Amino acid sequence: MAAPPTSRESGNAFLLILLAKRVASGLLTLFLVSLVVFIISGLLPGDAAQEMLGQSATPEAVAALRQQMGLDQPAAVRFLRWLAGLLGGDPGFSLVANMPVADIIASRLPNSLILAALSTLVAVPLALTIGITSAMRQGGRLDRALNTTTLAMVALPEFLIATIAVLIFAVELRWLPSIALVPAQGGFLDLLRALAMPILSLSIIVVAQMARMTRAAIIAQLGLPYVEMARLKGVSPARLVLVHVLPNAIAPIVNAMALSLSYLLGGAVIVETIFNYPGLASLMVNAVTSRDMPLLQACAMIFCCAYLSLVLIADTVAILANPRLRNR
Amino acid sequence: MKPHVEVKGLRVTAGGKDDSAITIVEGVDFTIPRGGVLALIGESGSGKTTIALTLMGYARSGCRIAGGSIRLGDTDILGLDEPGLAALRGDRVAYIAQSAAASFNPSKRIMDQVVEPALIHGRMDRKTAEAKAVSLFKALALPQPDSIGNRYPHQLSGGQLQRLMAAMALITGPELVILDEPTTALDVTTQIEVLRAFKHAVASQGATAIYVSHDLAVVAQMADQILVLNKGRVREAGVAAQVLQSPTDDYTRTLMAAARPAPKPAPAVPPAQAPLLEIKGLFAGYGKVDNTGRPEIPVLRDISLSIAKGATLGVIGESGSGKSTLARVVAGLIRPASGAVNFDGQRLPGGLEQRSRDQFRRIQLVFQNADTALNPAHSVEEILGRPLRFYHGLKGAAQRKRMAELLDLIRLPASLAGRACSGLSGGQKQRINLARALAAKPDLILCDEVTSALDTVVGAAILDLLAELRRELGLAYMFISHDIGTVCAICDDIMVLYGGTAVEIGPRAAYQAPPFHPYTDLLVGSVPELRAGWLEEQAARPAPPAIGPALDGADLCRFLPRCTARIDGLCNQFTPPRHHLPGGSDILCHHPEAVN
Amino acid sequence: MSAIVEKKQAEGLASPGWAARLPLAGKVGLGLVIFWIATAIAGPWLAPYDPGAFAHQDVFAGFGAAHWLGSDYLGRDVLSRVLSGARYSVGLAAAAAIAASCTGTGLALIAALAPRWLDELLSRFIDTLISIPSKIFALVLVAAVGSSLLLLFLIAAFIYIPGAYRIARSQAVNLAQMDYVQVARTRGEKAAYIAIREILPNMLHPMLADFGLRFVFIVLLLSGLSFLGLGVQPPDADLGSLVRENISGLGEGAPAILVPALAIATLTVGVNLLIDALPRRRGSKEG
Amino acid sequence: MGLSRRTLLTAGMAASALPLLPAWGQAAPQPRTGGRIRVAGMSSSTADTTDPAKGALSTDYIRHHMLYSGLTEYGADLRPRLALAEAMESSDQITWRVKLRDGVRFHDGKRLNAEDVVFSLTRHLDPAGGSKVRPIASQFAEIRATGPLDLTITLTGPNVDLPAMLAQSHFLIIAAGAQHFSRPNGTGPYRIKSFVPGVSTIVTRNDDFWKPGKPYLDEIELIGIPDEVSRVNALLSGDVQMVIAVNPRSIRRIRESGTHEMLETPSGLYTNLIMRVDGGITGNPDFMLGMKYLFDRELVKRALFRGSAIIANDHPIPPFHPFFRADLPQRNFDLDRAKYHFAKAGLGASRLPVYTSTAAEGSVDMGSVLQEYGARAGLNLAINRMPADGYWSTHWMKHPLSFGNTNPRATADLVFSQFYKSTAAWNETGWKNERFDRLLLEARATADEPLRAQIYGEMQEIVSNHCGTAIPVFINLMDGYDKRLKGLYPVPVGGFMGYAFAEHVWWEG
């Protein structure tokens, strides 16, 4: 069915409607997440009070602390209270650190974002290059080599990769710090140096999948008539892929990237632990072990938002890249 | 003087370098004088496209040019290396692909794509290139030549894209142009325009051309030499007129025969039969339905028809006329917005859910493209077995027996049953597709363009088959097609759809001679005849007379914008009435005595 | 030309000796997979020592005659531990991956054929699961309900259902538009038949390819869990846990860590090489 | 000056039982001032605190000892020394008179007085205060200021070990009325510079620290690196100068580096198998003995701890402890006796689950060892490794067979009364031994060293033979440090010199 050609405005309108829809369903998802988190965290043994007192928890001490923390109220009440607070823009108060959750998050979120952003800057171009190259050499030696390497990379446990990196670059060569000590002040370069290895490890982890997706998406296009047409126009291979194919293959690629990149925030637990990087993921693990529900919830919310917005960005890019949708 | 293009002993193989490779083109020689037009004729698999592409030193993946020589001017094309070929392609030799819709990059503006050859071959700078493009657009009679370049492919019609592709091919002023079935995907009414544009443009450039087609009538208009191909070998070669008038090769003769299917004798339908299928005031489309029963985006408007038991109704119209939608409504895939669909006296539920298994059984839908209509994961056995079990509870031996009968019915060997259908040829698939419908023992088969995707010869065979089945089983058909020739060949009654309205409906005979509805007239007049010079004879149609603004809101004639017989103050003001023509058909038009 | 190609495809997996026609990479993959399956099954019997036995005086011993692959951080026999650990990485991971792929595909089919609202609801729920970081999710679940083998399996499967679902759904939604599905509908077929007989067979290959990656991820998740102190119960350990528990031997390049790492790599790469090389089955194209 | 005559006297005895270690002050060459170091603790989380009472983890103790001082402090010999207290004496071990050092200032310049001490000690009694030592503090009957620098502490019962007890980090002295600890205000060697829970603590030298000449370093950054491998790598790559809790398996690498050394501290830290009396067969005395004989202590020492441990004898008093009973026969791995006892206990083939966790150091591997040898003695053990998360609240002491882990306690009394007294909150095995309980109180009441040694000796025997706790080894505390870091010596109550290294060490680089 041929879409009737119409003006650009309606295209933007279409985008806006999509955005609106997404935000709406996003809110629903967020609520579900908070509910799920709350329910499963309800299954966890012990609570904040018990964890705080740890080994030294005697019943009456725990009871007293519970009471003081307001943990003695029924779960539903606590959840609703928290939800109300959140709607009022207040993510709550961390019982364990006894400071506002917002403050804790504020101290960690930037770190995570920086790490994720830098890793993205490394991983995405790398993935594209690998994917495109092997797509152009489809079935060739180089293609197979890249394929296997990326697979092996994704197959090795990340803590192994990270530790090897540390042994080589930090312990042996002493080029880079073994733990990511974010310099309080100091320029971008110091930051890069401090984060070099976390970035390296994270990139290695996410690159493989993105590269494979890119390859697949491009190969899918290479079979289409317009590609043959371009060849018959005398277009060079490089131009063919970059100018003709890529814009059409971008949708699935960005979609895969959205998924992989959302891993950079929440999936970084191990990397954060190994490089002792104060990021959100380890914070969330922390919140779990210390039973700090408001904090746990806040982290979950953030990761969910990150994921949703990444997917949204992906869709938007896909739409912008496709004139059919752009001015629908 | 030596010919401009010279091909000797051309051989193309597929599947590897070793002897496992099979030959798909063998010992083809031909020459074309400068400025001449050579037509390559054959069915799919005849290797015509493969040969055409070799002139750009190009072989599709899996194939390679294994032998022979190709000379263009003073260049030995097979002697060129990749960069050499890249320099040649799109510059000295240009290609116009079969489906322009698929061959344009969907995500780039037309202009960028049209001027690309000129730019990458460094012929001219962007400015001059765009100027040249616009002039070509004009020459090719494209609407809004100055702005059309800013459009995207999906915003343009097939005919426009095909012409734009020609512009893209001609922008570098190539010495050889290859046209690969350039009008096959188009409606006849557009085809004639495009052919005219091509012929003029190519001639004015003095380029040599190779015209690849399976349609002799079209070739007759374009070529001065013809090469008839079959299974990669030359069957007959010669001057166009000679090949067309007195073909020496019998394969050529079969092609000619198939090109114009003879009318099939209709079985004597007992008169005054209660209609099998009866549609009254049908509206269908997309979006929500208003209180008057009109959908937001109407596709079918006020359709009424009836098919008697064993009768055949042909539905003809160009793409977007709603003919397929009609079939889907009857099949239950699309709910009608309003109007009644009665089957064998009783009302058919709109949706699938409410229909009884027997109703499902008695109405079968056969799709145009057997490749997508047959599940690639299933074997012939599974495909035919399912309806047998589903409708008639046939299992084991009984099922096998019936399956053999079916295969026999569609003239296929019973041994085929075990095969996966991805292994079958186009014709075989279409027969299986048909057999699946027959397996249900239906009363009515909805045939949606069942022959359009097939080669003429194969298509003709399927038509014969349909006619025979009809005689043997007393089936009724709703036969949907864009080709009036095919429809006339098999149908008792014909309905002409335009923009979702039935502009004309009447017995086959009524379509043999005017008067017609203006659109029918255009349709009939656009079918090329199998003789050279026909195209020239068809005087370019006059532009529609100027009329005042159309009264919006009113339910006007859908053909108004293209109609050359439109009457100001009438057609643009009032809903067209239904007239009965002496020929026996009813038309929807303001003209009491329609055009002739 | 496409005729031959099609013929090859048509024969596909069905005909015998397809293995012989695999490309080299595929053969290598097949070999590795067979090897590891064999190890997973026969491993415990082949193991020269009890995987829990403190068979070696020294820890992180190198390759040797008595202990071919040396000893681990407690002086246990690495070979024996790898042999018996393979069970978990192969068996558990494969089982979980299969469960995830099947469930995901099933849900996707439902979503593709079900009314809009159900599709929407499912997709929202799946989004919910995806957006919770898998390792942390696993951590919470294990902390909440302990870590038995069955549980690990369930958790791993559960965590990777969403991914499988996304892929499967996009596939199913496209296939649901195909003509042959329309034909089946006009034949009066029930949704279940359409899903299973018409759509499913045509999503098999993409889902297989996806399964390969899922498998890798689950092997990874297991080792990741062992990093967080969860996972298979001692003295047994899956390959990932073996790498983890011997990580301090990395500095001295002990086989105790190199071997399991190598094992993981070969296993996962093998699976994917094989799957990538499997003959595809598509609808034929115009010639 | 020092402790009051009587207790000073008591402190004098049995000093011979000490490992040959220098006491602070005698630390060899002349310390040099200046320099900045970064040290890595074991843990860091948002639960990190600067409130001594809430200190939960070693990293907290270290942080608190940087910022605060206590009335007393530990020496290398496990005996209390006076710190903020100038004198501390009691005749009946119930009523203690404490005189505070004069002229001590808090970081904010306020002078230390009795009120601060009263506040610091009494607040532990508030149930909602979340104090970790409330059970111990419950001995305080009354704490009263008797002058600007004088106070009396009245106990509910006699306890000669009060000075030692008060040396724990939880009892460090804070300014009266301190509520929230965002700007901690103590009398310790360092002032807070920045504190980000779960990330780092940076402290700078407190120039008017009450110990003359101390501390030496300009600045210390304390971070937590939970992952041991990362911790060691950080040390070897020079990113940190000292790390706590090094895995014995990493010692080789650290020593081989040439630039780093180990500080090995023998301690009372132990991981024990807990057999509940109320756990069915685990309550059977023969079963208990069988399990104790089943422990291949040599193997545990060699394989699990690479030799950095001391063989234990199923009671919580380490050999270097003043009251260690040397003549108690050492129990060794003896499969036959194990079998014999199991037979007597009427052990069935049923599978006994053992709950272990990384939370209790080495328990997972100890479990594996027991399972391995148990199989030979016809004992069918199933190891359940539980997540460290929630282990103490849900599994520890909650199953017939589980593992516990007890940090070094400064005095025999503390460990006995917290873990073995029948009424103790963490009476792990749930046993009840009147004689033992009576002896515990006697020991508290007597100031006479030999008598106490005798009493504690008998208690060790009772636990070793009749209590359902199997203690294979005492685990040495292993700290790794850069050789340029000087002034370190082991203090058996904990790593990093009993967590109090900050004021003693200096940097030569």
C-alpha cells in the first residue's frame, strides 16, 4: 500500500505521538518494575535493621531499630508511602546510610554515566567497523576470523578479561591504575587514564554482540535490488556500504545497540567491583545486601529509565533514518 | 562499419568453478549496430537478464562469465578489471531495472540518486548534473520536473519511478542502455506512456539499447532486432518484423500463441440460477466506520455484484483499485464496513470467527504469488494433506488416494507429493496453490492475479487448467486480474474497478467493442498489439479538458482527474449515475452514451 | 541459478549426511559441541580423581604426569574438576537456554496472534524484566530463595526469556503477515495450528542463532554468579566458577585457571560456529 | 604513670606468654613526618559510618581509630594500655574510678571532659541507637561524672577486663551530644577531610593530637576494595600502600615483588563448625567428638591457609593468649576414632546438610574438607553454600550444622561470655553448662592472675570436650604493605595493627 505523500509537519506529529505513547507505556513499565522489585525484595531474608546489626543482632535490638526505621509497618503501606513520595519527586530516605537517596544517587550516577558514555564512544565505532568489514568480506577469511574472535571475547567471563588487563597494564607495565580512582579534580585526560581499563573491559563485553548485529543487518540489505543497481552504477564498495546500505540497515543496528548499551549501566557490576569504581550497579548490589529498599528501588527506576530511553532513542533514530516513517 | 556491440560464444555458469557448475547461458552470439535496439525475449530462466548483465561485465552472485567475448566499441569488456568495470558501469553502459520501486534506495532523495552516476564518474559537477536531470525529467514527461527530485521513492508511483530510473540511466549520456523488463511491473495505462517516453529518450540520445522482455507485444513496439531465448540458448534471431510475422522456430510460435490467450468456451450455465455469491452495496476499507457505514479510508465503494453457480466473474482494475480487497472481504480477511455479502442465499458473517467450517470450505482463496502462498517449511504432501484432513477428515490411504487424484487433476505427477515446494518451478507451485484450494471441494474460488507472476506460456496453461476444472467440477470463480486480455479469455461477466468503484460491469461480449466507460476505453486502448508501429499509431491522449474546482464532500466520479471526457459543471458537481449501455453493460458515468 | 541454491536449502537438515556438507567452520563447531557433550556425559567417570579430593600436596601445580592439568587452589585435581564441571556449564546452561528460547518463542507466538491488549501487556512485562540488570536480578532471586541446581536453572532461564521473546516476536509478527498464514486463516484454522504449524517452522533458524548467543550469556551468567558468591554448590563447580575460584592463580599462569577459561571459550565458540553454519531454509527467490 | 597499682600488678604477670614483638614507642628507627598514603580495607558500602557505636566492619573500625581515641587501647601483648584515661582503678572490679587525661582537645577545639565520656558510654544502652555492643554495654549499671575529669563506672557485676573491653573501637570517645556524624568530631590522630560512604575516607593530620610527636603522616586515604584479587593487584601496582586481609594464596606474589612485605598477625580469629544441641544427632556428644576428630587440621592449615594459621584445639583461646592452657592434649585428625564415635552415636546414612558461606571465611572449603573425609567415615554431608548476603540473619546458628566466624576478642572473658555462656545471644551451639557459666563469673571477679589462668584453663577443657563447636585453626591476619611504610607491628585483635595503625606508621619514600 503506497503511503500518500504528505508534509513534514505530519511526520513530526507522528514522532510526537509516538513519543507520547512511549512515555505513557514507559510509566506503566516503571510502575511494574517498582512493583516487581518490591515483591521479590519482600522475599529476601532479614531486613535493613537486621543487616545493620549483622552478627550482633539480638531480637529486642532488631525490634527497636525496626520500629525506629518504620520497618514495622505492613509492606503495602511502605510501598504506597514510597510511591507517593516518588510521585512528589522524593525518592525517599536511605535507612542504612541515613541520608537522602537522592544524595547517594547524585554521587554515583555521574560516575556510571561517564563510564557508560566513554565505553559507548569506544564500543560503537569499533562494533560498526568490525560489523561492516566482516559483512563486506562475507564468508571470507577475515569475516570468519572476526566472527570467532568476537564470540570468544563475549564468551570469556568478564572478571577474567578485566583481571588479565589489570595484570598486564597495571601490575606489569604500570601504565594504568589497577583501580578506577576518579580524580576529584584534574582534567579529562586523568579521567581517561583512570577509567581506561574499565572502559576497555566493558567495551570488549558489549562490542561482540553489536558487531554481529551490524553484520547481519548489512548482509540482509546486500541482497536487495537497489544494491545491485548501485553496483551497476559503478559505485565503489566502500561508498556502496557507507552511503547506500548503512542508512537502510541502521534501524536494527541501533536497536541492538540500545540493548547492549543498557548493559553498560546495570551490567557493570563485576567491572565496577574489580576496578572498585563507585558506580550505580555496585550501589544497587549494596542496596540489596543491606536491604536498603528505597535505594534499591531508586536504582531499579534509573536502570529502567535508562533502558526505556535508549530503546526510545533507537526507535526515533530508526524513524528519522526511514523517510517512509519520517514523513508518514 | 563494424557493429557497436559484438557478443561471441558467450557462456555463463553457476555454482562454483569446478565441473559441478551448471551452464545457464551457452554459445550466445549477437551484434548490434550503433543506435540499434536489440530485444532479448524469453521466459524466466531463459537467461535473458543474465546475458544483458554480462554487457556490464556483471554476473549475479553464484554465477560467473565462463567464456566468450564481449566487445563494446573498442573495449573488450571481459578484459577489464574491477576498477575498469566500475568506470564503465553507469557511465558508458547504463541499466534500467525491472522494478524501479525496489531498485531505488528507499532512504535517499531521487535527485541524489539520479545524479550519482554523473558525479562518481566525474562527468559533471553537481549543479550541471541536476540541471541535466531536470531537463531529462521534462523529456520523460514527468510531473513537476523541477521539484520531483526532492521526493523520496515511496512518494512516487511506479510509472514515475520507472521514468526517473531512465533519467538516472541517461544522465551520463551512455552509449549503451540496458532495459530489463522496464514496464512489466506497470499498469497497461501507464505502460504505454512509459514506452513512449523511453523510445523518445533513447532515440534522441542516439544510444544503442538492449531491451529485455517476455512480452512480445511490447517488444514489437521497441525493437528492430529480436533474439528469442530459451534455457540459455538462442532459438531464433532476426529483424523484428520478420520474427513477429513469420516466426521460424516453434518455440517462438508457442510464445506468440500464449501472448494472446483465446477465449475459453464457457459451460452452459443453466439460466435463472439463484446466485451463489451476491454482494449488495458493499463498503470496505480501513479506519473507523462512520454512521453512514463509510470507513475512514474507503477502499471499496458501493460494490454490488452476483455470481451464479458455476459462473465466472472477472474483476479488472489497476493497482490500488481495490480488486484484491474485494477478494479478501469475501474470504473474510477484511470485515465489510457496510453492505451485505450473501453466499448461497444465506448471509456471510463479516469476520472469520463467526464463519462455519463449511462456509470456509466452500469459498477458497488463491493468492497471486505461490512463493509466499505456500509455506516454505512444508512439503507438497503436507500442503495438500491439511485441507483434506481438515475439511474431509481424510487420513492415510484415503488421503494419499485423494492427493493423487488432485495432482492428476492439476496435471502434475503424483511423485511430486514428497517434494518440498521450495524445490518446484513457478508453474508447478501455482498448480499446487490451486490444488490446495481444490482439495476443499469448494463452490467458489477467488483467484487473485493467479497468472500475473507467471511467464506467458505457463500462465496460459494455468488459464486452460482453470477453464477445464470449471467444466469438470462446475466451480464458480471470481477472477481478479489487471490484464483485460486474460479476463476476457475466461470470464462470463466482467467488472471494471476504478478507485474502489465499479465503473462498468457487464457480460464479456460487451467488452469486444465500444461504447465503454471512459476508463474502460483507456484500458482497452492501452493494450499493445502484436505488431510494430502500433505505439506510433496511438496518438498521445489529449490532456483532460480544464474544469472548475471539484465540489468537495460530493461523491464524485473517481476517474474525474484523468478523464478526457469529463464535463465541467457536471462531473465535478454531481455523483455519476448508472447507465445501461446497449452493449449490455452498466456504467457509472454522466455520459448517457459513453465514449467511443 | 537460484535453483541449485534452493535445492541445497530444500534438503536442509532433514536429509542425512547434512553434517558432511557443513562448511569447515561448521565441522569444527560440530566437533567441539560433540566433544563437550561427551565430556558432560562421560566426564564424571573419566575423572582420575574425586573432584573434591585434596589429591595434590601443592596448590596451583603446573602440568604434570600424575595430574595432567595440575592442581587447583586447594590442591585438587584440575582435570577431574573440569571433567565434572563441564556437566553444569553444558547441561545446566543448555537446559536453561533451551527453556528460555522456547518460553520466549511461545510467548512471542501468543503475542503475535493475540489481541492487541494482551500483546501490549506481555511486551510491557517483558520490558520490565529486561530493564532490571540480570546479575543483580539473579543476586536478589538467589538471596531470596537460595541456590539449588533447579533454582539456578529456573533463574537463568527466567532472566533470558525477555531477550528471546524480543527476537521471536519481531519474527512472528512478520511471518503472521505472510500469504500462507492468510490462506490458513481463510481455511478456518485455529490460532494454535497457525502458530505451531505455519509460523513456528519458519522462525526456527533465527531462533537457533539467537539460542547460540543466549547459551553463551548463560554460561557467563553462571560464572558471574560465582563471582558474586552464588552458583553451583561445592565441591562441584561449573567452568565459570572454576575460573573464578582459581583467579588468584592467574598471576602465576596456573593451568587451574587457563584450562577452564579455554574450555569455556571452545564450548561457546563451538556452539555458535555450528549454529551459524546450519543450512538455512528460506522461501525461494525470483531467478 | 599507668594503671592503678593493683591492676598494673595484674597486668605485669604472664607477660612471658607473649610472642616476641615490640610494643609501640620502641619501634626501631626514628620516624619521619609527612607523606600521604592510601590504604585499602576489605569492605565499602553505603552502610559505612563514622559513628563508633555503629561500626560493623573492619573498615569502620579503621576509620574510627583514625578519628577518635578511647579511654584505653591495645598493645601488641593484647593487654590494655591507658589512652584518654590517665588512671583507671577498681578494688572490687565493680566500681571503677576513671581519671581523664588533661588538656585533650577535640578536633573542633573543645576540651575533653567527663561528660563526653559519660555520653559516649551510656548511649550504647539505647535499644534504638543501633549500637553494635549493646549486649556488652548492658554491664554498665551506672556511669557518672564525679568531676570535670573524673567519673565512676558502676557495673552490674564484677569484671576485671573492663579496661580491655573499653579499648574496642565501639567505645571510642565522642563529644557529648553528638547526634549525626556527617562532621565527626573526635580526639583522634586525624581529622576528617572528606567522607563518602562506599567510596573513600580522607583524613589529615591532627596537629594538636594528645600523643606528643604523633601522628606522622600528612594525609591518609582509606578506601574499600571488596575483591581480594583486585586488592592485591592494587597493592602491587602501587595504587595503594597497604591492604588488609590478603588471601594466603597471594603471599607468594607479594613477597616475590621485592617491593612489598607481609604483616602477619597471629590472632584469635576462627571459623568454626557449629553443631546445635537441639539439632537431633548433632546434639549427640559422640557425634560432636567424631566431627572434631574428622577435621584434618594440618590439611586445613596447609591447603586453605597456606600455613598462615595456628592449629586450634576446639576452644576459642589462641596459644599466644596469656590464659592459653598449654597442657590440654591437642586433638588431631583421626579417622578411626571418628568412625568409632559415629558408630556409637548411631549415625545413619541420611544426608546431613552443612550450611557454609563466603561470609564465614574459609567455611566453604572447610565444608568440602569435612565432606571429603566424612565420606570415608561413612558420613554423608551435603554442602550448602549460602550467599554471604543474609547469612548471619538466616542461616548462622539456625541449622543443626552450620559454620560461624568469630573475630578476635581482646579477652578470654569477651569471647566466652559472648559465644559460650548459656544465656549469651550468640550461644552458637545452644549448649548449657552450669559449671562453665559459674567459672565465667568467678574469673571476672578475681584479679589474681594464676587463679584466673587456672579457671580459664578449665573452661577451655570443658568447651573443647563438651561443646558442639569444632575449631580447626586460628587464622592469621595477613596485611600486605609497601616496604617504604614503616612502624608496623602486629596487634592480635585485628589487621592493620588492631585497626589502629594510623597513628603509629610513617612513610619513607
